[in-house]
Amino acid sequence: MKRLLNTLYVTQPDIYLSLDGDNIVLLKEQEKVGRLPLHNLESIVAFGYTGASPALMGYCAERNIAITFMTMSGRFLARVIGQSKGNVVLRKKQYLISADESLSVKTARNFIIGKIYNHKWIIERMTRDYPLRINVAEFKEISGQLSSIILDVRACEDLERLRGLEGQAAFSYNKALGQMILQQTDDFYFRSRSRRPPLDNMNAMLSLAYTLLANDMAAALEAVGLDAYVGFLHRDRPGRASLALDVMEELRGVYADKFVLTLINKKIVNKDDFYTKENGAVLMTDEARKKFLAAWQNKKQEKIEHPYLGEKISWGLVPHAQALLLARYLRGDLDEYPPFLWK
Amino acid sequence: MLVLVTYDVKTTSMTGQQRLRRVAKLCQNYGQRVQNSVFECIVDATEFALLKIKLMEVIDQEQDSIRFYQLGNNYKNKVEHFGVKESLDLEGPLIL
């Protein structure tokens, strides 16, 4: 298995990234503020507007280090990718399936099964761990609904219907998501998903978590030689890494949602970490984003047992493992794509 | 794993100073400088082997010396730091 390397987050907008030997050098107004060896990194995420030197970008592209640029508010701007890796045969197979709806649906439904299954287990775990603090009857009911939707998804042969079923499942799950916030309930609540812009604290954090996860996923897909922009469930749209969003579906709940809930329930973030703009958009303060990223990095280091591979890996490698399994399925080495089923 | 690299390069001659710069540059490519001629490198076995070969090519075995201390993967409780020049934890969250 691949080794999980570190991610460098640059959160100050006036830092310029440059290359010196095998080191990345961080410059602030021509002053050196940091230097670290690049072989310890697997990706660099820069917030703000100053750039990176072309030499650094070239170096990183050659060595498969992903550089991502985001705005200060965490919106995705650009990603540096080098030459396509892996083999054409695999990518052609991917395009072939993507072009054919009836083939797409066979893969796409496994992403959704993974997603709903994981949501169901988040809910089941809550009823086990906090029976006195949540509405157990309602949670059990939602869990039952999700179980029956999984059976429908399994038999689903049509993409439109699949999206409908996904929406249904999301609606049920969202009802429970708000109740899983157990602490600081005055400042953190979840009614519905809002994005561009996120309108409350919870949505602000979800947006950032999903963006980070989508970047990791896209980088992992590119690393095994797949095209992150050609999806099966999400249709093609310029600038959208559709396949990354597809594979990410199954990780949204267990990776991102649970992460955000932990931040709230362990009181790692509080209401002072957010501010509202005139248009109602809720943003995280710079300090809060640092806390968020630090916690995200720690989560990546946590070890779990991969349910399909049966191997102990860190959370940060889960996107890589799933990308690998997807590539194997497209090559025909596996009969079906095995989604990440968390329990 | 963490490898501590320390060196002494005899710099009385011009070539000595050249060697010193080359050694420092090489070490810097693999790790971070924690003290004047002390580097901490987080490397895997291949990278470590490479670093060793490259360093051996540069130094003059008659005059200089290099020492490698392998601190393994669980190095975090083996290193204590006091005073100035706090180093970066390359495996912890890297946020600047």
C-alpha cells in the first residue's frame, strides 16, 4: 500500500511558493518564512491569491504532488496536473462506460449504495451510543427507510431513477443530521444544505470539508490513471471533477459529516470562529480555518481497517484505496466496484 | 523513519569549503536543518540509501566524517528540544 505523506496548507494569502533543490521555500515579501523537503509531501493546498513558481509546479507535476489553489473562503480555483499517468486503455474504458447510460448506472449505483449504507450506520451508531439524547424511534425509522431504499437502488437500472432514490435517501438522512449535533446547539444547527454561499455555521464547515475531500479524491483518481473529470453519476460539465464527486459520495457521511460533527460536539470550534457577510454568507475566520485544517490532518492519520481490503490503513489513504479498486473494476479484474462500507 | 545526520567537514582549504556546501545542500534536500551541521531527515529506506550514496561521493574520507543516527519510526518520544530554533514537525499538520 502507498505511504500516506503529509499535506502542506498555506493559509496566509501573501506567501509565495518557490522551489530550491528538492525543497519548497515559502516566501513572504521576499523573506524566507519556511523551507521543507518536498519528498515528505503529497499535496499542497494554498489559500489566497499569491502563486507558486513554475519551477515548483513542474517539479510537483513530475512527482505526483498535487497543488491546489483556493480562495480565502475555501472555494476551489485551480489544480495543477501534469502529464496523464497510467494507461490509455484504462481511460478509454472509463470513457466508454461514461458514454453509455446503462453501463454507467451499474457502477453509479454502487457509489450510492455505499453512501446510503454508510449513512444508515452513522444513524444506527448514534442510537447505540446516545440513546438518551436523540429521538431513537425517529432514528430507527429513518434507518429502516434507508434500508429499503438500498434494496431499490440495488435493482435500479436507470440513472434518472437512481438520482431520485439518492435524493430520497438524502432527505431522510438530513432529518437526522441536525439531531446529531449534541453540543452548542444554539450556535450550530442543520436545517438543509446550503452552498454558494453556505448560510450557517454547519454548512460553512460542510462546504470546506467536501471541497478538501473532493481534492483528495481527484488527486487519488489521477494517481491511478483515471480521468477525474469524466463521471458516471455526475454528468460532464467543464471544470467539474465528476468522477471525484461520484466516488466521494460514499465518503461524504463517514468522512466529512462525521468530522464536522466531531468538531462541534468536542467543542473544537465555537460560534466565535464564524462571521457573516452582508449577503448572508457565513465564513470561517482565518484562525478557525487553521484549527479546521489541523484537525483534518489528524483525522487523516487515524487508522482504520479497510472493510474490503481487510488491511489497516489510515483514513487519508481511503480515497486512494477506492480509486485503486475502481481502476481494478474498470480493467475487469473485479466483477463489481466494491464501495467503502463503513461499520 | 527519522535519521539524524551530522557531519564534520575540514574547511581549511578551498575544496573543503566546497565540500561543506555540497554536503549541506544534499542534506537539506532530504531533511531540515536543526543545528549548524545537524539535519533531521524523515526518509524511507530507499531515500536513506540514496542519501548515503550521494554523501559518500562528496566527502573526502581522509579529512571529513559523517554520522547517521537511525531513530526509527517512533522517534517522537526520543527527541527533546530546548531553546531557540524550534523545528517543524514534518509529519504533523503542516499549516502556515
